[in-house]
Amino acid sequence: MKSIKDIDLKNKKIFLRVDYNVPLKKGKILDDSRIKASLETINYLLNYPDTIFIASHLGRPQGKKNAEFSLSPIADHLAKLLNREVKFLDDCVGEKILKAKREAKVGEIYLLENLRFYEEEEKNDLNFAQELANEIDVYVNDAFSACHRAHASIVGITQFIKEKGAGFQLLKEVENLRRVFEQPQKPVVLIIGGAKISDKLGVIKNLLPKVDKVLLGGGVVFTIFKALNYEIGKSLYEETFLKEGAALAKEEKIVLPFDVLIASEISENAHYYNTPVTEMRKDYYGVDIGKETIAHYVKIISEAKTIIFCGPLGIFEIEPFACGTREIIKAIALATEKGAFSLAGGGDTVSAINKFNLADKFSFLSMAGGATLEFLEGKELPGLKALL
């Protein structure tokens, strides 16, 4: 897989696929982390006499033009970050875009409108992909988070542009995720949380032979507890994954909570208390790992040399239920400070780390969600294959 450093970029028209799928509210960007992550690649490209056409998706507009999902506010924000003009094009294909590509001057930056305004994008339609590729000399993919999707701007377009390579953010994602597989420093600890066991089962199974401990929390554990015939109250579980849950409980490397925090309702005003996992109430919800479990997990993390963190361990968005996630993140940050390699992936995971202002204490935060999980599952990502 070529890097952009391996490509002749002089006097070229470049199609740069990024991930600007950022949270927006009434046109205001709530988190610009993904935009900032693309700046290293953009600034490198700007060192050459070239022209850049940036493309991204945003939200789920269902293949129709929808002002709510326009990339226009992102063009303005990107211009401020780069301190130079970013020309916004209100489409991504068609005669108007073709004209703009032909007339574009060296040194100009353009941001195309949302790729998903066309259903052909998600269908990997080759005619649409060829339109995206028209007048383009070099294709650069810097959107690792979309590489698990066989979409036109990720896969199809590479058939029509001979020169292609990876941007710096994509390379960082792959390089850091590979560290988990290629002779990681031991002990290796995998921390798995989140709402559903189905989302994380592939990661657990693929990494289990490579890790020393798997610490479980979040909604994942209630499917396992249900499989063990424990009372789980109103906690969510996945009926179709009880067999897998029971099998995980027998694995020597799997560490389950001893105790949990349970609450009368999912709100700040709930009545909540700590209880052993075998003594949950029928009318309560499981909302966090318990105090004894936190202490036990923190000790294991303190001895780790490689830490992979996928999924919060409780409903961290509600302050009374945030303790487990917060303390585990703090423990990972401390272990990292002492020399451990720490990698965190998944949207909710990164949101939790950002909430507790500890992002700079991790070795690497993956900007991707599904792509990170699929990479850790050992799956081949279409977007990476297309760059080979």
C-alpha cells in the first residue's frame, strides 16, 4: 500500500477521500476531531503545486439531497483551520463539477458536497465512481473509518485512477492497530464494553489467543449473566447470543464483574446502589460495573504493557453511572504514562475519553468505529484492499 510520500504530486489534480462525518447541530460542528485529523495530509499535499478535491459523506441522507446533511458548514470550518480559502461545490458529480475540475488552478482546495446524496455511492456504482474520477490524476484515501464499506468513493473509484495511495491518518490507524497483532508487549489486556455482545464477539474471539486478560463490562455482560441464569432485572441482553455468552464465561482469560451498580431508572434522579452480580433486583437496571470490580480491573490494567479499549463499561453519559468508565480510563492513562501502549477505538469509547479530558494520555485513539472493530476481528477491509 503506497503512502502519499511515494507518489509524484506535482501539478496533479488530487481526489482526497476523508471522513468528515462529524456531529452537527443547526449547522454548528460539535466535535471537529475528524476534520483536524485530516490536516496533516492536506498540509502535506499543499507543499506541492497541485489541486485538491476533498470528498466525504455525512450522516444518512438516504441517497437524497438534504440541506441538513450538507458539508457547507464544514468547508467554512476547514478554511479557518487551514487559514486559506476552501471553495465549496454544491454537488459531487455532474457537468458543473466536471467544469470546476477542468478550470481549477494549482493551489486551490475544493470541498465536494455530501457523497451520500447519491444512492450510487453506497451501491459502489461504477458509473458514479467513474464520474468521481473524471479529470483526477491521483486518488488519496485518508478515511480509514470508511474502509470497511465497499462504496464508490472508497473502492470503485480506484479502478479509474492509476495513481493511488494512503493519507497519513489512514496509515496511522493501520500502523497502530497492527501493533496489537505483531509481537505486542505482554501482558496484553483487552477491555470490552458497550451495549451489545454481538458487536464485540468477533473482536473477542479473534484477539483471545493473543491477549492475557479480557475485562468485560457494559451491556455485554448481561447476556453472559443471563446465560449463567443470574437475575439481570431490566438490563438489556441478546437472546440469540446466550450460547456464545455461556461459552465466554468458561474461558480462562475472560474476567467478569463481581459486582454491579444497579438503578431504578436510567436517569440522574434514579435510586442506585452497588450489589453483587448474583443479587440483582428484578425491577432495576444494570448501569455500571461495581466498586470491587473497578478496583480489580484497575490492578490488572496497572500491570499491563499493551491495552486495547473497546467500549465504555457503563452508561457514562449519566454522571452517577460514569464511575466505572472514568476510573478505567484513568487507569489506562496512568499505565500509558508508565510506558504501556494503549489503543482505544469506537465512537462511544472516544467520546468517553474526551468527556474525561484524557485523550492526550492514550498512545492512540482510533477515529473509526466499525472499521476498527472489523480490523480487530481480522476481517479484510475493502478500502484497504483497493489501495494495494
